Amino acid sequence: MKKIGVIGAGVMGVGVAHSLAKSGFQVILIDISGDILENSKNEIYKNIRFQTFFNKGKDVESADTIISRIVFSSDYQLLNDVDVVIENVTEKWEVKKEVYERIDSICNEQKDVSADTSQR
């Protein structure tokens, strides 16, 4: 597994994308808004700087290196090329239904899809 799709660039999606990229994976981060995607990129930069501050003296990859592993996009077609999809969208069924229909229309049935939830 080398490339992972993350749908939803909110708090949880940003954390997932950041962790995966930091671990060396190529990530496609999908959201519906360019503004949300730009904010997510800024949030990841901020998180990396924060982590770097607390890891002084340790070998830490640069923010640019980690960010270079993430493609920020609203194009679901990019998911056709990933090994796994992780869904992180809002807990509204109508939104999730639309997202899963889009995933189903793009990805083959052999693709692993998982969901992240904030619900208890």
C-alpha cells in the first residue's frame, strides 16, 4: 500500500492525511471546497511546526517534504489510483450517501474503503 485517498478535509481528515504523509504514504486529500483544502494545508503546516518545536534535536522531516506527499483536490477521479480510501465527511447521511455513490462510481470493487467517525 503506497497511495491512500482521504475524503473530507475537516479536523479528522486533516489529522489522518497528516499522519499518513508523515509516515511516508502518498495521500490524495479530497474535499468539495478549494478554501477548505487551502485551510487544511495551512493546518497541516501549523501542526508540523508545532511538532517540530517539541522534537528539537530529533531527526524530523521538513514541512515541505511531508506536504509534498499530499495532493489537495476536489477531483474524485484521483481516487481511481489509490490503494485505500478513508472517508471522513460530516455525520449527515445525505452527505455520506453522495460520497459513497461517488466512490462506488469511480473505484473498483477490489478497493478497500474505511470510515472514520466522530459519533459515539
